Amino acid sequence: MNTTSIMIVGVGGQGSLLASKLLGALLVDEGYDVKVSEVHGMSQRGGSVVTYVRFGDKVCSPLIEEGEADFILSFEKLEAARWASCLKKGGTIIVNTQEIDPMPVITGAAEYPSGILEELKNKGVNIDAVDALSIAEQAGSAKAVNIVLLARFAKRFTIPVESWETAIANTVAPKFIDMNRKAFELGYNA
């Protein structure tokens, strides 16, 4: 098997690090060689956060260079645009349609760009856009956006749903397992 490269991108506090931990654990349990690398940036202040997850028969490095990502899971539209150059031709961005204002927009120095996803589509980027925030809220918490996006990603692989549910149970705090399983189910079936 060739190496599959996934970038998980978002804004600090959205749960992207938990998503990468869950995905990495799942893939190890499925028998893959897995490498994970986290870049926090200004995550404590709502800044950009990116995690690299690579898996296959043998993975030498966790880093993903420009044009190498098979998938980008983006927790926010502007982050999808920020990291789109890392996507390989034929790759897919799974993106939450939520907009989180970066500091220049909050201070009034800039406006949130309009038409981000349409612009990416016009450049030939495969986009799977989902209102993950609404689905997460339906499951019981806005914090489950990460699980909803992982569920959309899960549809592209032959890993059984039961394995994903086990990874959720082994990764999240016990009191949040049922809510996260519901978020996964709703995201998978959306």
C-alpha cells in the first residue's frame, strides 16, 4: 500500500489534536505504520493548528509537503484555503462550512473572505463541504465537530464503523463517549 497523507487543520480549541490522536490510534489498531506530527502555532489564542497523519505499510516521515496531501480535514473554511496548496492533484478537502473570524477580522483590519469554497472548486479542488457544527450540536455538543469530520473521512475507507466506535471509546473521556458516537453516526450518514 502506498502511504496516505492527511492534514487536519483548524483553529485552536476546535479539537483537531484529539482528532489526530483518535485517527492515529485507529490506524495503528488496523495494522498500519502510522506517523503523526503536530504544529500548534498560536492555538491558545485561536490561531491556526495543523496536524499531519501519514499511514501505510511503511512510513518514513510524518511531514507533508506542498502538493502531497491526499486529504485535508478542515475545521473551518479559511483554514481550507490556507492549506489547499498542500493537497495533491485529485485529493479531497473535507471542510466544515463554519466561519471563525481570525484576529484581523475581529479587530476590523480585514473582512472575512467570501466565496472561499467556490474559488477552491473553480481551481479544480475536490470539496466535501458539510455543516459539521450543526451536526455536532444535534449530537449534543459543538465540540464534536472533530468527530463529525472524521466520520465524513471514514466513508472513504474500508475500516469498519465498529473500529471507529472502538477508537472513540478508547480516546475520549468516558462521559463523552455516547455523544461522540452519536456525532460519528450523524456525520457518517449526513
